[in-house]
Amino acid sequence: MMLRVVPENSGQLVPLDSAAAGNESRVPLFGLDAAALAGVLAEEGEPSWRADQIIEAIYRQYIRELSSITTLSLDLRQKLAAGGWQIGRPEITKAFQSADGTERYLIQCPGPTAETVETVWMPEGDDGEAGDGSNDEARASNETKDWRRATICVSSQVGCSVNCQFCLTAKLGLQRNLTPGEIAGQVVSVLDRHAVRVGRDRVNLVFMGMGEPFLNYDNFMAAVRLLVHEVGLSPQRMTVSTSGIVPGIERFAQEPSDLRPKLAISLNAPNDEVRAGIMPINRKWPISSVMDAVRRVRLRPHERITFEYVLLGGVTDRPEHAREVARLVRRTGLPAKVNLIAWNPGPGIPYGTPEPANVAAFRKTLGAEGIPAYIRQPRGRDIFAACGQLKRTVEA
Ligand code: SF4
């Protein structure tokens, strides 16, 4: 079969004559940006402004079938379908609902493989990603929904290679990187399910699902560009968390500040010795090298770096650990806050949940040392949706 490469951003190969092909071998338009769509249309002899119609339909009106884009002529819809194109948005195939309102989804990406990724919807967030009192502005803005603000937790890889010892996802190992369309598609599928009005409803994104975004850097940032330019979400309402991939942080520091999400570092330990024991990646990039890289990120006015800190009972939750963490954070010289996460239990992981009193004391100690700290509320523990629990656990 003859193949051609579609315009930048997808790296996919397109069958030149796939009219007879089934849906699974059709090529997704979803994931292509305006320039790439204009390239597709040019090959069909269509003007580039038609790309805006497709963007409006698939990224903003959440249309899932090519035949339903009625702003395109019937002839063009048929021409695209005959050329082997489909919208091809990733779809929610299974939803688990928690007693606390959190929903965890298995999302199927179109194509020959049957892999699913996990995405989580948290109405009212978890008090971590904002943690700055900005929740209040959402209260008055959403009269028609049963949520006032929400957070979507997005995956960047199938599985993960980083091997944090407290994380269920690590048990999968890395299976593959997600494409830009598969990353952005998780978001659009969830926006569609909850009829989110982008620009009106208050929705935050956290790239803290399965995988290490900075080990899939190009696709991750291409997805961010899609979400900002084509879907219309604000990068200031997005946070990406990294386990401390120094070359990734250095590249991130070069991104234009009107395009990049906020940065969170998954710190989780007070010093290199403890961190290397629970996060083997620390042997490659110790805390000092991570902090040096973080200092290169030019922050926007009022922006803060977030340090995520998972408290493991008896391992990382002692008062002296809190004082060490405060010293580390102060030494960065950056405006920063710490999000505390009481470890969520998972089968086969040999750690204990910290005592609530220890979590509260940890926060108090950080506060006394001048470091703002917030306790992230565990969301969806009963459906394995909480932080570090994503492993496509089908029973719920
Ligand atoms: S915590 Fe994040 S980086 Fe670490 S293994 Fe789990 S998914 Fe990967």
C-alpha cells in the first residue's frame, strides 16, 4: 500500500486509497491542528478556511461523526470519508462513579490496538491544584450545573517507566506514548460528557494521570497547543506534574509563557536518600539538579511552582521531614506552595496511609516555616481514581 505522511503534528501514515477500509484503519482528523487540517483540505482542493469549520465542529461543538458536520457540504464530507478520514476522537468506553462524585473513565483510542487510558473527572477539584482561594470566583458562575468547578486529570502515556514505588501505574511499565490527539481527546471527551461550556465554566486540567508527561514531551506540548488554540482552554488553568525529568524541565523553561501550563514537581521526600528509595529516578536526577532546572522557568506574575508531596506513613511524614522540605523549597528562592497528598492504598504496594494528625501536623510545620501548604482531598479512592491509583483496574 502506498503511504503519505500527513502534515506535522501527527506523524501518522495515511493510506492513499482507503475508501474500502473499515473504521479501524481510517485516519483521525482529531489531533490535527489548523495548519495540518488546512493541508488535508488543500489536497482535496478546498480552501484553508474550511479548517476553521472542522475545528469548530470537532474541538468546540464536540461533534463525533464526519457526516454530522453540516457546515461542510455533503460533497466534502463524502470526499473526506472516501479519502479514509474520520473524526476519530478517543471515546469513553467505561465509567466508574465514586460516592464522592468523582468519575474515572477508560478511554479507547481509535486504531488497531485495543489499549485504553484512564482519565478522571473531579467535580469541585481536590483542593490541591488551586489552593489559592480562587474557588470562590467559580461559585457564582455556574448556576445550571451540579458542580461549580471541576478538574480533569489527564494521562500522557499508557503505563509509565518511572517506577515510583508508591504508584500503581508503575506496575504496568511503559506500554507506549500517547499521541497529541489521544491526550487532547481525553479532555474533549470529558468536556463533552459533562456539557462543559469552555470560556464560561471553570475547569482545570492536571496532567497527573498515567505516565510521565516530560518523557513524552513533544506529544504532550502538541496536545497543550491543541487544547489552547483549538479547544480554547487557558494554559493558566492547566498544571503539569513531573517526577523531575531535568531535560524536560529545561525544555519547558523555554516554552512561551502564554502557552505553557503551570509546573508541579513531584517531590515526595525531604532529601535524596529517602527520595532515591521511593523514586529511583532520583539516582539519575537528584533534587539539586531538579531545583536548578526549575529555577530556569520564567514565572508569570502571581504564578507559583507547586511541589507535590505524597505522605507515606512512617516513611516521609515526620515533623523533621517537613522542616527539611521547607528548607529545600526556601532554597529555590521561587514563589512556591506545597500540596500534601496522604498516600492512597493500592494492592501490592508496601506502604501505609499516614495518620490524619500527622498530615495536619506536617502542614502546620510547613506553614510555621513560611511555606504555604494545602492538603489535597483524596478523590475517588473507592473506584481507584485517586492519585497514584490509576492502573486500569476494571473492578470498581
Ligand atoms: S507517580 Fe507518576 S511518574 Fe511515578 S510511576 Fe506513577 S505515573 Fe509514573
